[in-house]
Amino acid sequence: MIPHKVNDYWLKVLKNNASVAMTITEKDEMVLKSCKRIEYEIHDTDEDFSIYFHFNENPYFTNNLLAKKFFVKDGVENILIPGTY
């Protein structure tokens, strides 16, 4: 299956994960329909990571990339939200 050939691919993927699906709101669904790619990056510690959401042009925001960084310390998740870029 090729993601760019399936309508609303990332919305469907995320909604098929029970843990994630219960956090997706109706507003999120509208935005996620514009998501064209999701990537992740593991940082130097092998525990810290970033998730990157790439979007097509949409009426909800002007950024085409939204990023979220997660910092894990001693098995406890400490989340730093540095904004989007």
C-alpha cells in the first residue's frame, strides 16, 4: 500500500490504534486529513525522540511541518514543547 494513494491515509492509521484513536477529536480529524507524512527521529540518548507531521496546504494553519519533541529521563517521560517549525 502506498500512503499517498490512499485517501486520508494517516488519519486511518492513527484511528486504527486504539490508544491514539481515543484522543483524536472531530477537529483533529479535519486536520489529519491533510497529513501527508509522519516521520520520527531518535536523538543521541536513544530515548529522546521527535515526531514530525508533514501537511499539505490546508485551511487550518500555514505551517507545513509540525514537530513534537519528547525527552525521557530515567524511564519517566518529561515532555518539552518547543513549538512548531
